[in-house]
Amino acid sequence: MAGYESAQAAEQAFYEAFEHGSLAMMTEVWADDPDIVCVHPGGERLQGREAVLESWGEILAAMQDVVVRATDVVVLGHGNLVVHHVREQLFVDGQRRGVVLATNAYRHTTEGWQMVLHHGAPDPSPPPALESAGLH
């Protein structure tokens, strides 16, 4: 498992894993740590690498033809912990089907930057739809 040069690079890899529906890519993003946490929209708190990656395996298997675009990025923190808050705009066949507010936290270790937290919740007041799902 390798880390990334920056929290931004780890975040890019996270959304590329979505785009490719790749559990192998998603596995590389997450830290190998028993304290990592993931909460999917409407889901329970998952803690630990096994539980988190099992959930991503199920989600990514169902993500065929879904494109996720992170927009409205806010970056907080410095040092060894950086938090990104984004809107995840979900598209199917080029049409936006939902918007999730997501908080992604990345920690810098001797391996590099890796994800330690993802928390998603439905956006109660999403912005107007993007022109195209082809934007990155």
C-alpha cells in the first residue's frame, strides 16, 4: 500500500476509484488503520479497514454508469491532518440524480497521505445541476 504526495492527490485517487468502480484503487486510498471510519449516506458508522472496504466493495459493484463529481471543495487543516468538505454530484446517463455532502479526512503518515474518514449525507439544498457530468 502506498500513500500519496498530498491530501489533494489522495482525494483525486478517491474519486478516480469511484469513476472506475475499482475496489483495488479504493483500497489504496484508505489508511491501513483500525481507527478509520466511514459513514455512507443513511448508513451506520463503519470502523476499521475490513468493514470500510467491504462496504466500498458493495457500493462500487453497484456504481456502473454512475459518475461522481466533487464540487464546492472546502479545505481545512494543516500539518498531518487535512479535511476536505465537498458536494458529491451523482450523475446517471448524464443526468444528476443526487447530491451528497461529504467530509473526507486525510492523514500524513510515513507512507504518505491516506484517507482516514469519509462521511456522506444527502444535501438538503443542492445547487443547480452542473452542465455536464463530463467535468472533473
